[in-house]
Amino acid sequence: MRQRFEQQYSLGRVAIEDTEIRVSSRAAAYKIALALLEIYKTPQYNEEIFAILESYITKGKKETGRHGMDLWQIFVLAQYRLGMNLTYDELDYMVNEDKTLRSLLGIQGNEFGVPQQEISYQNLIDNLNLITDEMMHKINAVIVSFANGEVFKKKAAAGYALKTDSYVVESNVHFPTDYNLLWDCGPNKDERLKECVGIYVKTTTELVNKLIDFLPSIPLGDDTLCWYYKIQLENYIILTIKHIDLLERRVMKGETIPHEEKMFSIFEQYTEWVNKGKPQIELGKKLCITTNDHGIIVDYRIMEHQADSQIVIDIAADVLTKYKVASWSFDKAFYHQDNKAILADEVGNVIMPKKGKPNKIEKEEESQAKFKNLRNRHSAIESNINELEHRGLDRCPDRGYSHFKRYIGMGVCAYNLYKIGAKLREIKIEEQLRLHKEERLRLAA
């Protein structure tokens, strides 16, 4: 049965609350460790996070069986993986060699010299795969509450200065062409690419027909693996037929294929072809984030074939029920007159520049000092996005849409913990300097 956390304090292990963290270091690992340790030692937020983990990971499980990885350990490892942009190989090394991380996990030996407790590579993967996107959304809400209430201590009455922007998180795909996609459904890519489209389509069609004829002969019985491969084969046959049709229509008939009919990967079928007005095309999903005064992400969501202007009302419906907002800034891509009008009823200052040429009233509004100041401050969210990408949310290495969404959720939480840890480090250094100064004055007297 999986526990919240169960540590043998009698002999052999360093207690989690006794984890030593080098405040003098500016490394990301120490900042994340500071935030995690502070949450662990704060009962209210510790309890809330454990309750969420239990509701998703242990709910409905029998209270018997082999003891699994503790919930706290799963949470910590997820934040380290994304917070430091680690591969599973790098995480495997850290979890078995890094003293600070091992102490946070409750498996670091002390002076009594008990045998080294190790966590296997496969155990890491299996346990982190228990995390879901929905779980991370709820945990992030707790982390944001902890940041606002215990670390930055923003007075709610003053209202937050929010900023919203979007960028593309790339999925794990190669740059697609019709040939690439058909190759994924069958062998001999290099040979087929040398042939003309007509021969290529003819050959692929013959292959599909053979596979369809082969399907009834697959020995199934009670073999779960055979059933799995049969279902996979059927799915790839359907995708191959679809792309043969697209290739014939586009190349041979000269049709323009509607964007919603296109598919850019047969493995990561959720992938979108995104052009945000930049020179390069990006393949993945747009992620929209909303940050507060301190750069903490208070809301994030993956956009499903949506323009920036189409998501504003949904964000506002969630955010405005949780926070008092003094100002909220966007770039021109989010502009729509309805968006601005609805937000203006709830927000003191809405910074949403109009696309195209503004009219006289809009020009006067955008020329005001307050508008210009808040618009200039909006650029801070670009550095937040850059930090997110540095934490690992530039390209998702995990396969499948559910894993893509989970990866983003873990990345956002890790980013917020990094921000919290940086602030905690600043507070602790200021406290050390204050105490040092007081000691010097005492000795001088």
C-alpha cells in the first residue's frame, strides 16, 4: 500500500525536515529544494497536496500488497525532473547520488551508516507515469496559494497586476510531409521517396490491402498482447488510407486541403501546425499562461485549435473568481472588442492594444501614461516564457497527448517552485545579513 510518507527516524535516515540546503548557491536545484522543503514543513499546504495525490494515486486501491513509492517522493521527483529539465537517465543519477535530493526524499543515510537505498530507473518511470494533468492543475493551485500567502505575501485588497501571453510547446515529432507520414505506416522510406507519387500511392494501397486480408488470420485467443497489436495495426491502416486520400487530392487533383483535415504526425496526432507570425513554423500546441506581479503562473491552459482572442473569456471566467485584479495586460493577438468590454467591467485597467489602426478614442486611451507604463511592463512575461522553456517546456519528449498535458502541468508547477525558491533564498540571505550585522554591532559595543 502506498503511503503519504513513512520514514524510519530511529536509525539510519536523515529526517526530511533536517535537509540541509546551501542558501549561498544560485543553482536551480537548491531553489527548488528550498520551496519543496518549506511546503513540507507547512502543515496546511502539505496536507492539501497529500490529499490531492491520494485522491488520484491511491483512491480505490487495496490497503494490502507491496509498499510502493511514497506520495511525497513521487511529487518531489516530478518537480526535479521538470525544474531542472532532466532526462530520466539524469534523474536516475541524481536520485541515487545527489545528497540534497535524497534527503528530501527521505532516503539519505546519516552517520549510523545504513546501506544505501536505491531507486531503479524503471521505478522512476512507472511512478511518475501515475501523475495526471488534472492532478497537476490542482497541485499548482495549492502552490500558487502558498506563494501568495506565505512567501510573497501580497495583500489581496491591492489587486494583482496580471499578464497573459501564449507560445508553442513543441511535440515530439519530425517535420512532416506526406511522404514522412506514409513512411510511418510502412517500410522502405528511402526507396519509396525516389518514386513518383503515382507509383508510391499504388504501392501503399497494395500494402494496405494485404494488411486488411492478414487481419483475420492473427491468432488472438486470450493473448492480451496479440489483441493490442491487432488494434494498433487497424489504427495504422486507417491512418494510411487517410493519408493516401490526402496525397491523391492534394498532388494529383490539385485540391487545397482544409487545415482541420490535415494531420502532422501519426504518433502525436494532437500536434498542430502553428504560425504565430514568426519566420519559422512550430509543431506542437499553444500554451497560454497568466502570471501575477511576481511572475507566478496563476493560470495555464493548452489551446485546442484556438486563436489567442478566442480564449480570453474562458481565462477570465476562472481567474476573476479567484483573484482581485487591478490590471491585466495582453498583446494585440488577444484583442477583440467583446473581450475588452467584458474585462473592463471587472478589471481596473485592461491593456489590450487594438489590431490595426486605433480610432480617436482608442488612440487617446493608448497614449495615456498609465496605459503605456503597463504595456511596457507586459514584456516581463516574455522572460517568464523564456524561463519556462529553460525549465523544459520548449519541447515535450514524452509520447501521447495525455503525457504531453501532464508534462506541461509538471513544468508549470516546477517553474512556480523555482520562483518561490528564489524568493525564499533572498529572504534567508537578508536574514543572515541582518543577524550578522546585529552580531557585529553587539561585539563592537
